[in-house]
Amino acid sequence: MKTRYLHSADTRLEVSALCLGVMFLGVREDERTSYAILDRFYEQGGRFFDTSNNYGGWTEDTLGTRSGDSERLLGGWIASRKVADEVVVSTKCGAGKRDPGRPLSIEPPTNYEGLAPEVVRTQLTESLQRLGLDRVGVYLGHVDDRDRDITEIADTFSALVDEGLVAIPGLSNTATWRLAVARQHSRAAGRAEFGAWQQKHSIYWPAPGTDEATTVTPEAVDYAADQPELTIMSYSPQQGGQLVRPWMPIFDPYNHPGSERRLRLAHRIAHELGATANQVALAWHLAGVRSTLHYVPGSSRDAAADLPARRAAMIPVFSASSVAQLDEALGAVDLKLGDEHLAALDTP
């Protein structure tokens, strides 16, 4: 397995090039299946795992699970395999339940716990207990808390780094401008800045005019490409299996004619390379999506064709419900996309 580095201030954290999302392990998948997937990922050099304090909370009524079940499963596996010193765990807070008696919702009122300093600290303590760890590699605000100044949120996470509880702080589902303000604030104060940005991305781009702060957009790529120490952790790269099941509808906010063209493009590239569309999407992310927003016309003396490629660093967070699905995803690490393939995929 190839490796990458996450950065924040003076910290440089080595992780595997692919991150295994364990949202459904211990929740939808039983322990035996979950351990088999985790074992296989580890055997192949995978050392980076992503979870959250609220995974299991979405399926309380349907599966009888509870918030934190994914962390509990991962923590049990880490303890049984004695690999705490070898793996990097990314977990999140902010989208757990504020009121335990009410369900979670993606629509307001969400019942999200938010990112108040006391909430972030309490939830980290509980996550560490479930994971059986003294610190986490990456700790992210799961969803932005727009009731709070972003600089306060930045200070909260920087303090956890100062105390040795977190290596790399991060944000998820956050507007580009909010992340930019937070990072600049932390750098100006000489503190650890958000080095991981977890946003939804696949081969698609959101529909024009979409009011959406959870997805990777061309503007987000342009910002990340200008920040060499920022890594986008792209989640849902396989779109829940939709890429390899063309009969499935394309999910919002990607359901527009341009996405159908890009799906055909991914399958054409996959056919040429003897791969799958899932592997093409993952390999594109690993190559780093190129910014197509180099300069406003007239703002550079150089011709656009002469400007160097500017790619955003990406680590895809993929999921698998079987060892076979895991093996398919792992095949993306060695998949070589040609320059013509990258150029086609980079073009929105």
C-alpha cells in the first residue's frame, strides 16, 4: 500500500493512500464480516480508518443500533489485533444527538450536537474510550456549526492538538470560505490549522446553482490546490455502488445531464484499462483532481497552456461490505491513469 502525509503546523502524519470508512461495520455488517474486512485491509497495508461518534445513531429504529457502534467495533478489532501503535484513526463529532430522545435528521431541525468547545471535548473523551486509544490521528468537526464563529471552532481543535489528544485537526461538510478563514486564523496565531477536509466527491460535480456546502466543487479544488498542506478526504467516492450499477439513479446533488456523460466516461476509461468504474474514481482521487480555475483571464502574464498543473491532494474514504468489494477498491492503488484519462476526468 502506498502512503501519503497529512499536515498541520509542524506535524507530518503518514497514512495509507486509501482510507477505509467503517461507517457500516458493527452497524449494518456483523462482527465476523467486519473483522474479515478490517483484517484484509490491514494485510494489504491499509493503516488509515475513518469513523464517527454518531455512526449507528441513524439506524436505531431499523437495525437496533446506537451511536458509537462503529467506533466500538473498530476499537474491539484494534485491541484484539494489538495494532494501536500501527494504525491511524480518524473520527468525528458534531453530528451526534443533542437530545437523546429525538432522532437525527439531515434537515433542520437536525438535532445535531454542534461544535461548542465543551461538546467537542466531551465527545472526544467518549470516542477515545470506545476506540481504546489515548489519542486519534485525525479529529474532525463532522458538520459545520454555523451558530458559532469559525475561529472559535478552530481554537477548540487547535487546543486538542496542543494537549496531545489529536495529531491532525479537520473539518467536514464545510463551506470553502469557512475553512479558509479558520486555517488563516490558526496560522496567524502559530497554532495547528485544519489539515484534513472531508467532503463528498466521486466522479461527478454538483448541479450548477446547487446550494451545497458538503461536496467538493471546482472552487474547493482550486483552494486545496493552492494549499499544499491541506488534504481533501473525499467520502462516498463509489456513490453507494451506483458507479458500477448504471440502473441505479444518480443521487442528488449530482442528478443532472452532465453526470450521465461523466459516468459514461468513467466506464470507457475502465474498459480501456481493464478496471472498474469504482477503481477509476478512486485512482483519479489518488492522482489529485486538477484545478481548472487557474487564473481569471488577464491576471497572469503566462499563457494558460504554460501554467503548471495544480492538483488538490486527496485521500479517498471508501467503504466495503465484503472482502470482495474491499479487494476491488484496493486495485485502484496500482491503477495508472494516462494523461488523456486525467485530462478528461479533470474537465468539469
